[in-house]
Amino acid sequence: MSTSVGSSAEGVGDDAVREATGRERAEWFALLDEAGAATWTHQAIARWLVAEHGVDGWWAQGITVAFEQSRGIRRPGQRQDGTYEASVSRTVGLDTAAALRALAAIVTVRLDVDPLALNLTAKHPTARFPLEGGEYVLATVSPLDDGRSSVGLTWGRMPDGSRLAEVKARMREWLQAVG
């Protein structure tokens, strides 16, 4: 089991970035450095990539986070507001409603907390579990074309990154228990 949390760049290869945006990550970083983006807000960087270079919004966010991490502006797992977040996902052989019911039941038992809401009818069903200190766990399910579902968990609003690896390991165990 890993004891560290990787950077944003580790999840998406340079080939994918180049194919989707026309440039490799290093080329984007050089352009951002030249523009002085290390002093800009996250939102300003992403907007610049979209407005000035026509980068799709999803890819602009990814490039922005990777740039911020590479320049020491943001640590892996850190959100724009300074809190930390960890996410995990996996594919299961269940439809979305069944997958969310199963996932919510597991999270309820493991955290000893009932969800604030359980939305089974949305295209992407969710359940949100409130925790002490303002932290939360969000369970999400997305349908796949083959009848299976992608289930995910996000543990958010952690005050620091000291528990990221532990939280990811716990959530991975919970996902393994789903379908």
C-alpha cells in the first residue's frame, strides 16, 4: 500500500495532454512561467488557458493544478481554498442506484454516520456524509455505457495533508466491498 499521494500530473500522461491541448505539460508550464502565472490565482490561470489558447475547461483545470503543484504553489491533494481532499474510484458491475445503495451502506457502517441526503434518481447519484470539523465524505456514481457504474469517494475539507494516504487507503477498502 502506498504511503504517499501523487501529484496531479501523475494521473494523466504527456501524450494525452498533447493530444487534447496541442502541447505537452512542460510547454504549457513554460508559457505560464513566461506570462508570470505563478503569481496569479488558480481561476486566472485556468481562464487564461481557455481564453488565450482555446484549451478545453477540463484540461485547463488539470494543467493549472499540475502547474501549481510543480511550482510549489499547491501541494498534492490541496484545494484552492487551502484544505485537502482525497478521491478514489473503481468500476463495479451494478447499475447506478444499486451501486449507490451499496456504497452508502458501507460508508454509513464504516463512519457510523448517516448520509445527509441520498439522491438515487439523478443521472450521477450522490450521497454526502458530514463529519466532525466540517470534513465530509461524498459518494458518487456515474453510469457507464455497458451497464456497469463508476463509483467514487471523496473525503474533503481536511485541514492539512497529513492523512491523505491513510484516507485514500481506507476509501479504497470501502470501494472493494461494493459489488
